[in-house]
Amino acid sequence: MGHHGRDARATFFPMSESAQGRVSVLIPARNEEANIERAVRSVEAQDGVREIIVADDQSADRTPLILEALKAEIPKLRTIMIESLPEGWMGKANALAHAARAASGEWLLLTDADTEHRPDSLRALLERAENESIDLLSLSPGQRVSKWWEKAVIPLAYVNLARRYRFEKVSDPKSTEAAANGQYILIRREVYERAGGHEAVRGEILDDVALARRVKAGGGRILFLPGAAWAETRMYGTFREMREGWTKNLYALYGGKLTGVLGALLDMLLVDWLPGIALAFFLAWLLLSLETGEQVSERAVIGAAICFLVVAFEQWSYWQAVKRLGYARGTAKYLFLGTPIFAWLLLAAARAHFQDRVRWKGRDYSRQALTKGAE
């Protein structure tokens, strides 16, 4: 997975005084009491922030109380209370649309409540966007993974997505391929409005990817980067949240077609599972031969050697991929545990699509209703 232009970990650039206070940070928040303070403080510390607008999407936890306390010490922080969800809208798109209408910056930074921004990241990325005439800059942030199921699934999911949405292809103005990660989107205000903003993608499950496609189709330049050096996210606190999150997104991420999901499953079967299963078979054959005193089969030795090399190469390739995305080396050892779980999530996403029901953040969405409402 390549980089566009300079290395993604390039040295930070100094920002001119005229660039100060030009960015409106927009954060949608629904029941984010565990994350919202960390996210707000991390963007408040950035150079170039004009205002921080949090759209509280009918939170039922302590999120509103935490925001009120933060406003007392962070003058740039404003909150918008979302009263209802209109028909045909996804909740996040609705919250961001409200926040964007209230924003006054010439740049918008769309980010999630569970995303923490590293010091000086905005200064570096805004300078880079302007130096390279970029209209939309998006990161795939580093992902904090602490529990075994996070280590097994999250890196694997992002490695697969990085292969499907290649950074260098998305960033190539000659390519029609477009993508973005809603955890970090830095976009020129005029470009956002010209693309129709979130009004134009209100019923999209993947509003970030849909927005990026509209920007690129309109002639805008996109820069998409692996972003562990600049931002980090803890996506899910529980296995159930992870299941709901990927069930909501995966079918659309694989093209919104059953063939895309089946192709991914076949790829995992042939590349990730069969070599390991075959290796176990040949090793069992060899051990059985030694146990019974029979002559060791040359075919078993050759088969075991070939399968071992294939498995070792796959493990090495996966380790390289997760390292490039900013994960610790140790997460690579969870590959063979993660593949069956990821396959199950793919199947769950396909099932949800054909049942026309997606559940996320306590809301049930019908794809049919979203499509109808967005017409």
C-alpha cells in the first residue's frame, strides 16, 4: 500500500499566521460519554482551529453533561442538539449536516467522537493539503486494539480494505477510484458545498465514501493516507458493537454486491485457510507414519514443506501490511483466528442487506426506506 507524494510520516511543516483559525472541527456524537472529552481536548490543542462544533445526536448518556462542563473552559466549543432524525437520513449524516450549516471556517475537519488527534497533526496536514492543492484529505487512523477479538478482526478488516481501496489509486487524480474514512476528513468548505454536503449523501450507509466520490467526480483532488502518525481511534468497546458496526458497513464496502462478498470469502478460503489446513493434514500424515513405523512418504514431506512456505509467506505479508497501517507486530499472529470471524461478519452483513435491516447506535435502518427518503 503506497503513499501519494511525500511519505505519510513526513516532517511537520510550519503554518503561516494567516492559516490560524481557519478550520471548523465537526464532531457527531451519540452516547459517547467514554470518548467525547478526549476527542474534544485533542482537537482543541491543535493550531488552526477556529471552532469545535459537536452535534449531539439525541444522546441518552452523560455526553451532554460532559460537553457543558467542557464549554466552560473551551471557548471554541459549541454544541448543537439534534432533536429528531428525518426520514431517509442516516444519523451521522444528519448530525454532520447540522454542524456544517453552523460552521464558519473555510476548511472543515469531519471527525468522530472516538478519534484522538495527535499534537500538531492538523497543522501538518492542512499545510500539506494547501501545498499540494488537495481538496479533500482523509486518513485511515491508527486503531487501538487491546482485546483479543479486536486484535483478530480490526487489523484484518483494515488490511483487506486497504487492498480494496488503495491509497495510491484513491490519491491519483487520473484514477476514478475514490474513498475516505469518516474518522478523519479535512475538506475545503467550498468543495464540500459544491459536492452537495451531507444532504447529497444523507441516505448512504457509507457517507464518507459517497462524499469522496462526489468530490472526485466534480474534479476535486483527494489525498488518502494511512494515518497512525496523526490520529488514533478505538472503534468498539464491546464485541457486540463491533458486530453491529461491521455488519452495517461491510456489504457496502465490498461494492454493495453479493459477488463482492463471495469473492472476499473465496479469497480468504484459498489464501488464508486452505494452506493452513493442508499443512495440518500433511503434518498429521507424517506423525502418523512415524507413530506406526511406516516409511515416511516423500509426498507428505514435500506437501508439508510447500504448505509451510505458503503459510509463512502469508504470515509475513500480513505482518508487513499491519505494520504499514500502524499496528503492533504482535497483532499479526491473530490472522488465522481473525479470518473465520471476519468471514462470519461478511455473511452477517450480506444477510442484513437481504433482510433490509441494519442496526446501529440503538437505531434500526431500512435500506429501502433510506433510498426512498433520499430520492
